[in-house]
Amino acid sequence: MYIPRFQDVLQAQRRIRPHLARTPLHSYPAINALVGTTLLIKHENYQPVGAFKVRGGINLVSQMSAEERARGVISASTGNHGQSVAYAARLFGVKARIIVPEGANPGKVAAIRGMGAEVIEHGATFDQAKLYCESLAQEHGYRYIHSGDEPLLIAGVATEALEMLEDAPGLEVIIVPIGGGSGAAGACIVAKTINPAIRVIGVQSEASPAAYESWRQHSLVTAPNRTFAEGLATGIAFELPQTIMQQSLDDFLLVSEEEIMWATVRMIEHAHTLAEPAGASALAAAYRLRDELSGKQVGIVCSGGNTSLEHLKRALSLAS
């Protein structure tokens, strides 16, 4: 597969700019005190779909041919990628079908439907929904949008890291949540082009470590997929993000479910923002690495804010 370059990210930024406002990069004294260094949070939870993935959706759908648009698109998602595809499809007048696992986050499912996409529930996990999605794409000829192995998606989501370094050129470390890895792959492309000394660190839940194990073993592997954090919930690693991360990701950290819930509460308490569990995981990693990060200027990606009431109640009860 084609590996996006920095030039592709610059082009994506131009395509996305008319449709998405720039998201803020904020620092909070209480968060800085908690971690012991200057921490800047990239608020992708402020996106119109509440997550960073909309950048990639717009970049991809905007470049589809008339024939592809007529066929319509299909994708599998636990929620945020589906919202991204649905949002971009509505923006450009394309029919979208999103396959979600049974019992998916009801708020995310409602949002996908609200954007005009057809939602089909299938399977107990994302990986089962993905297989069914691929079979429907083959059967009906829909344009299948993979949630990770799409160069245009990665170039699009990489614009979040580009904005971070435009707003804070002194960043020395960027910490990015990883499910499939598109966000971390995009951050690697941008950071290593602008300043190779910037460390890019990925974080995933230890309850769903497929991307972590694949990066560590230099081979695509499957792993148990049990995390409650939908944005980190993949059981099978994705080829294109892994290829990029193998070349450029400096470190990869697993955090516990309890650490993620703790970070979700701290984001509310100290940054006055609602982060979904995946969006809070970068703070969990920064806190774990606080001794190593001391004295450095660190950027973390709050990748989304689409938490469910159930998850929020759980976090508040167990991690307050």
C-alpha cells in the first residue's frame, strides 16, 4: 500500500480546512501539576462528530470519483470511524452504510443514524462486524472504507499533529491513543518530517493489545479484544499503520482499564473536558511516564469525547 508522505498531509489540510474548524491545543495548570511537566491537550473531542477521525473521512470522501460516489460507501466501526464516514458522506451527497457490533455505544450509533447513514448491527466484536462488512462490500460493489488501511484516512488524521506543531513548535513528545493506529501513524509522518527528535509514543489498553503486540513483534498478530474503550478496541492489527509505526514510532505503552478510568475522571476534574476512555488514555500514559517526561513539553491527543453514560458512571464510581 501507498505510504502517505508529508506532502499528502499538507494537501489534506487544504481539503479539510473549508469543512472543519481548527481544534484547540490547551494547557491546564492542574494537569501540569499532576504530571509534573508542561502538558498540552489537543482537543479532538471538539470536532463536530466528537472525534479526530472526521479529518480522514473528509479527506477520503472528497476525493472519491463520481462512480464511487454513485455506488456508495460501507465501513465497519465501533462508533467514531463510522461517524466520520457518515459525516463526510452526508457532506458530499454519498450513501453510507455502517456495520457496528451488537451492543455498540448507543450514543455513537444514534449519531451515525442522525447523519443519514444506514446502520447494520452484526457480531459481538468489531472484528466480526468488519468481516461482515467486507462480505457486503464484495457482494454489492460498495466502496469499502477500511478504518486503518487507507492512505487518505491517515493523511487526513495526520493534520491533527500538524496543527499541534504549528501551534506549539517546541513540543518534544507527542502521545497518541492507538486502536488501529491511523492517528499514531499520522503523527509519526508529521513529527519525523518536521523534527526527527520529537518522540512519538502510542498507548493502548492492555485488555486489547493487538496493535502493541504487532508493533513489538514486527508482525501482524491477533490478540484478545476486551477493553471497554471502543476507540482502542481492535483484536487484529492493521497493515498500513503498523508499517508506518514500525519505521517511526518511538515507544508504545499499555495501560490498564483502571488507569484509563482514572484519566477520564482527571480530564473532567482538571481539564474541564469530557473525554471518552480512548481519548483519556494518552493522559494515563503521560502520568505513568511522568518521571521520564519531567521538564519536557508534551502534547497529548484527546482523540474523542463520545463516551456513554454507562462508561462515565463506571469511571466516576471506580476512579474518583
